[in-house]
Amino acid sequence: MKEKQTKTPLYQKLIHFAQSQHTSFHVPGHKSGAIFPENYSEFFSEILKIDLTELEGLDDLHAPVGVIKEAQDIASEWFGSLYTYFLVNGSTVGNLAMILATCQPGDQVLVQRNCHKSILHGIELAGVHPIFLPPMFDDKKEMYTNPSLLLMKEALYNYHNAKAIILTYPDYYGNAFNLEEIVESAHHNNTLVLVDEAHGCHFSLPFIETPSAVALGADVVVQSAHKMTPALTMAAYLHIQSTNIDREKMNYYLQMLQSSSPSYPILASLDLARYYLATFSEEKMQLLSSHIDEVITCFSDSDVWSPETKGQNDDPLKLTLKVNQNVEIQQVKSSFEQEKLYPELITDRHILFIFGLEPIIDPVNLRKKLARIHQELKFSCNRATIEINTNTYYHDKILPLAISYAEMKDLQAKWSDWENAIGKIAAEAIIPYPPGIPLIAKGERIDFATVEQIKKLFQQQINFQPSNRQTGLYIYVEDDTRGE
């Protein structure tokens, strides 16, 4: 490990300033924690000391020349990028800037259909023409994964003028694919590769077999540091790995989209998250792997669910349980909450668990909790009647939107119940959250299978964005000359 990687310049500068005897005549209003609601400062007191503003020596995120630049440069060295940006508004702002800085209005862009909503927001803001790539359905896992390599290559061939291909790697469940082959094909086509790697920040560790999109040559990669490494919520990185990316444009959009008062605690946590990864030892990885295996064993002895088998390059920090069809998923969720066990995600057929980079789960206590959960679910297994078929709600063809974003601006929207919306064009996205992957995208034509899937998910009390869409959604009012 290079000596530089043991440094945390931004964090150390903030600590040094916090420990100095200074008088605050500047924002923020809590004055380094001196002013705060009485009896409510216990959990905030220490962090407020470094919740500062752009004072002398603390640098400026939007024009870094000092400790922020140094911290970003050290991070760039660790992740193997040409340039690395610290983000304080999450991967969302990274995805938006990534698209806006590389695409022009009217450009064709290939987009993995089961992408995060921020990708769809980015392509709408950019005014591009998305060509959606349908994901494969894994019959064994009973879930959608990534578009097939053959389909992605077909799309690159048929849309050879595409400005970029936007992919999610890995997916929410930690499933990876042969991204390197697609990067090579895209670059041969002079197409940029933009990757939402929100769940792959830890792939920079040499002890994890899954390669990072940065290492595989993607042009721009966005990572949520807070998802898989010890960083504060909204902490993220944006990596540039290509001389074909205009850094001035990237700077422009990041300044436009991010807060002009960036959080120094979030920035410091990005400095520390990189340090944590850089100093993470092989011995710690071995201990963690043994711990994860032990925890997975706790879940294996069950007649309610079964752990999914991982591929060699899938994320070792993700565990997915496939729930039997004769189990009421809402009862499963309730039983977990009763035992104070909180998975990342519970869907109609799957439960997703995310491990941290330290062995913090007590297997003995976990076994006791799971035994009580199984006892609670015995009755549920005997009376469940709802069965959901999840393999039909995405199109299986490469498709553009029904209308362009420019055309949408000239159309009126109206409310429609779900039955009458079939065959119409959606005026809004319908998004189960988490994970934030739209089942209906704005501008798509609505089909029967998708409506049925959404209605069944509402029966399972899955949360949706926007709220209050149990009975219908907004659709565009089309003139009679537009075909359906």
C-alpha cells in the first residue's frame, strides 16, 4: 500500500480546526454545536464540531485547490481513475451529471430498462432519445437481471450512432455480468459507457473477485460510498476514466446540481471511506468471509425460504432469500420487524440482506430470532393464497419511448384508472421503492401485464412513488392521429 493512502487530509484538517480556539461569526447557525435545542445535542455534539463552511484552509468543493483536491486525488489513485469527484447529494446527482455532461439533446442513448429512477430523470433532463434494453429473466432465481450480452451487442450494432450506453452494474441484488466485453464492443463503436455502480464501491478491494466498472474501462462510473462502505448517507463518488469526457462540462453540471453549501461531515466521510478500503487487509477479508458463511448457514435450514446461489463474480456482501409461494410476504415482513431484523428489501418473492465489511452479526442470537420467526410463520404458510407471477412485466424487445420528451411538453395529462390506462402513454413513472426501479417509465405505453403486476404489488402493501397510486395514474391525452 502506498504511504499516501494512509492519509486523510480533509478529515484531519477539519479535526484540527474543530480543536482550535476559534470564534464563529459565520454559518452554520449552530456555531459548531454551541447553539442547539436543549437536551437534544447528545448524538449531534461531536459531528457538529466539523459541520463547517468554506473557511480559510478548508477548501471549496466546487473549486477545490487544497485539502478537498488532495483527498479527491488520493481517492482517484485508490480507485484507479483518471479523476474522482466527491459527491454530497448521493449517486443520484452523479447519475444526473454523468448523463448531462456527456449527452446532447436529440442524442440516441441505449439504456438498461431496469435502471434506477435517477437515470430516467437524467435522460429526460438531457432531452435524449432513450432506446431501452430489456433485462433477462432468471427463471431459477425468479428475478430480472441484466440485458443479455447478445442483446446489448445487437443494440450497439443497430444503433451505431448511439452516444452512450448506460448500464447498472452490479444490480441491486449484487448480480454482476461480463461488463468488460460490452465496454470493448461499445468503444469499438465509439459509444461511451456510463455505469451506475451504486452498489459496487467495495469492488475496489483486491480481495473481492468482482471487478469494478472503473477497472473494466467504463468512461464514467458513479458509486454510492454510503451503500457498501462506512460513509454517511448521500456520500458518493464519480469517477472519470476516459479522456473523451469533458471535465469542464462535468464540473459545470456538478456545480449546478449539487448544494452550494456542501456538508463537510459527508465530505470527510468520503475521505475516511477511501482510507478504510485502502487499509482493509486480506486477513480481515478472510474473517469476514467466514462470518458471512456462518450467517448464511443460519438462514439455510428453513422450509419458508432458500438462499440464492451466487455466481463467482457476484457480490459476496449480498444475500438473497427466495420465499416459498405459499407464504404471505407481508407476514414475513411483520415477523422480521417484530424481531428487530431489518433486511434491505422485501419483495413479493425475495428478501435481500446486505452485509457490512465487518463481522457484526451474532449468529447465536440470529438463530434464536429466526427460530421464533419460523414458529410465527407456520400458520401463514398454511393459509396463504396470493401467488404472483413476476416474469412478464418488462418488454422483451429493444424499444424507444412511445413519444419523445420534447413531445411530452406539448401534451396535457389526465388521471386514469388502471384498467382504462392500458394502451395509453404514461405521464409519470410508477416506482416501487426500494429499489427505485420504475415498472412504468414516463413516456412508455402501458400494457396489461405491467398493470397486473403493479396491482398485485399493491396487494402486498409494497411502497410506491408517487404515493396514492392504488387506483390509477396520470396519462397523456393523445390526439386521434397518434397510433396506439
